[in-house]
Amino acid sequence: MDLACWPPLQFNERWAQNRGYAWQKLWIIYTQDTTWWQKLIGLGADSVRQCLNPDVESTRYMILLNGEAFDSAHNEFLQHLVCGGLLGLLCWCGFLATVLWRSCQSRPILAAAILGYMVQSFFSISMPGVFPLIFVLAALTATAYAPRAEQNGRRLTGAAFLLFAAALMVPYLP
């Protein structure tokens, strides 16, 4: 069986209920139409809607493709990249990686839940509904794991980096 002719592996604008269109357009906007500073800190909250629907023709074409206009990337990682820039994406992925690593050590069932969220968030945007649940799972993970004292330096360095990154982004938020 030739997998290249299998529809899920044919990436074009109609891929995954037309998510391919949104992903391609947002990737081109991020890589070609933004300055290095915008690539670093992003375009701001809810900027994906403006990128996908900049004019009437774009909105009409998306409605023709999908039946409605997209207002999100339908990929949380791409959404974070466009809205929060590379710093925002790195902070989010760092948070998820830390929670996943700690939950693997303390409560594997929570690791499975976080991993399931990560896979699902690659194909959909679920931030408003799932966001509080992710922090509840992170808190449950943290309650079962007692770090060694020698890890405090690494944790303090990581926290300082995240605080510095957040401080850089605050003045430029819309």
C-alpha cells in the first residue's frame, strides 16, 4: 500500500478539514512577514484571527473552504508561536515538558493525561476549556514529587529565565 496516496498524508490547504490552509498561511506570515522582534515576542493576543482574516477576500475564501472563517490556528503550538512568539512557545513547551517529566516520576496516569492533551492540542485549539485542567494536573503532579535539595539551583535559574522572558514581553503586549 502506497501511504503517499493516503489522504491524511497529503498535506495541502484542504488537509484535516482545511486546517492545512490556516497552518500554511500562519507559517508564511510568521516566517516571512514578521520582524525578528515579532518572531521573538509574537504579534499579541488574538492576533491569529487578524492574520487569517485580514480582508474580505480572505474571509470569503475561508468560508468557501470551511463553511466558516477560522479564528484560531487549530494548533496550540502554532497559536503560541504567532501570538507569543518564540519566547512564548518555549515557555509553554518548557512548562509542558516539566509537568510531563515530573508526572512520569510521580504519577504515570497524569503523564498519560498530559501527553493526551499535547497530542490533541497539535490538531485543535482547546486553550479556553482545557487550560484550567492543565494547571490542576500540574498541581497534582507537584504534590507527589519532592525534589532533592541540590536541584534548587537549576530550578531557581529556570524560574529567573522565565521571569526575565515575561518581563521582556509585558511592555509590548497590546
